[in-house]
Amino acid sequence: MGQGTWNVDGLSWFKSSYSGSGGGDCVEVAVAHASVYLRDSKAPADGPTLRIGREEWAAFVSHASA
């Protein structure tokens, strides 16, 4: 896992359907071959991007939805 600047051009970013259209406190997610990327929807170009391994992401989602 890491926070930094990666070349994320070409990734398809999406928000949860629960986010609504008000642009509140949302994150955007993009899935790549070996990693999942997260960023703040309010600052997609200027803010930091978090990179998480796919296995770690799956564990997080499994735990969060339990």
C-alpha cells in the first residue's frame, strides 16, 4: 500500500452508487492489473492517490461488508 503520484491515465474511475450527486465526502476507485487506486472525488487531479494491492483490497471489502 502506498500514497503517491502514479501514472493513472487511462484508468476508469467510479464512485459508489450510494455517493449521491452532491459531491460530498466520496472516494473514487479504479482497478488496475495488480492494484486498486483510491482518490478523493473532490480533488481528483490535485489530491493524493492511494494504491492498494488487490488482495488487501479484497480483505478490506470483505471485512467492511461483514
